Amino acid sequence: MKYEINIKGKTKKQVTKLNLSGRGLTSFPENIFDYPNLTKLVLSNNKIKSIPREILTLKKLQVLDLANNEIKVLQSAVFHLPKLRTLNVYGNKITKFPKQVFESGLKKIIVGKNPLESEEIEKLRILCEVVADKNDAQVRIEPGSEKMDVKVLLPETKQEIRDMEKRHRIFISYSHIDAEWLEEVKVHIKPLERFYGIEEWDDQKLRTSDKWREKISNALNNATIAVLLISPYFVASDFIVKNELQPLLENAEKKGVKIMPVMVSPCETIEESGLLDYQAPNGPDKTLIEMTKGEVHRTLSKLVKDIKSFIDNKK
């Protein structure tokens, strides 16, 4: 499998760092191995299950980031890379490291959220710095245990873990009267979960016994992208304006949350709502209910294109 890699202004021999995080990859792209001078390779947040032996062609590789994939077995070839010093396998399905790890020059291994036994981490600790979250039940590190001497995470390491866990989260705000349009938007956004690792949230995910205000508040605070389905019903809703729209607009100013309105139906008070400042895939003069089915899909495809562009620019 090949994956299109475009790096303007550089030949393949000039490229030393490559980031293909969150691309929906199920295996290593073959053309990665055309970049012989890579020192850092990031393939995190994909669906990769194994590491090919061709990894040995990257003899200058120092950092290999495979966080949040589906790897169960670490091939011994990885540990024969002569310059590899940092291996990030956070959030995979690894239960054991091969004996070749002790023949490598690794200085740091990030292993949190893998089903590793504490004895396995103890072996690795002898070799190099092991970063494992003491609150991760899967790692089975008992607080205060004399046997476990795993390095306690320093603040900067914790931030590193947070960055690895970070996903783009889309919050969809809408009036229940416009629920049919919510379903259309979700159909277009759904593939982004597979290819970009995003998470979508709307209030249809609420379940019986949920503390619904708390759930909505958490989803709002974690959102990096907000899709707003604008209609007279949306703007007329006191709950939406006070509890969803205002916090989202504040987070856009403070946290850089991307506001993406979609015009569902004509709404004369959109200017007063403060949303005209944000570009929509369609204008107030051509709302979704005024479009043909083909035009609706074209407009929502434009929305997805804008979301992809925002995600790519954040990498």
C-alpha cells in the first residue's frame, strides 16, 4: 500500500521528519521507505496492526511514534535500528516485548495503555526510561509498591501523554426540530472518525440516567470544532443560545475552537446572534431546505472538506 506524500521544496533525501498521524492507515505505506534519511517518523492515531521488516531500511531513525494503533506484536526488526532512541507505543495491544529490546540502544519507551504485566515493565525499566501512567489499571502498577520502580511521570511527560490522547472532537449544536438535518450532517462526518480519528458528539448520545447537563458541558469543553445548524428554531432556543452557543463562542476566542455554521433555513436574526463573522459552506441566501438533494450533499461535502483542512493545519 502506498500513501500520497507531498513535501514541497524537498527531495526525498532531504526529508528528515514525516508525520502521517490520523490518516486511517492500516499498514505502513510502502513509499515511507523511499525516505532514507528520516530521523523521526510519526504514524500515531491510525489502525496499523504490524511493523514490516522494511523498517530496517530507515537506518537513521531516532524516534518512532506508533501511539494509538492496533499493534499486538512488536517485531524484533524494530530493535535492530541502530539509532533508534525513543519508541512510543502508547495505546496499543502489546502484552510483551521481544528479547531483542535488550540488544537495542533505546533510551525511552512510552508504554501506557497497553495490557502489559507489571513484570514486563520491570524488565524494561532495567534497560531504559519507561513512561507508564500509574493510574492506568491495564499496566497494573500498584501505588506504593516496593517492587515497581517505574519512573513517575514528570509534568512535561504528562503533557506529552495528553497530546497523544488528544483527538479532534466535533460538537454539533442544533434544534430538535431540525433533527433530520443533524442526521444528514452526521452521515458526511462519519468517515472522518475512521480516517482522521475524530470524535463527534451531539445530544442524541445521551442515555437514560446520564447527568445530561454535565455531559453537554463536558462535550462543549472538549470540542475543538463546533458545527452549528442555524435556523430560526436554533436562534429562538434560549437553552441553545445560553448553554451551547455562548460557551462555544467564548471557547473560539480563548481556545481556538473552530466555529462552522451551516445554514439550514432562512433566519433573519443570524446577524444579531454573532454568527455572520464565521464562514459557512452555504450562505443565508441558499439554505439547505431550499436546495436540491444533490446541492445538499455538495454543501455538506464542502463542510467536511473545511473540517479536514482545519485538522491538517493543526498537525
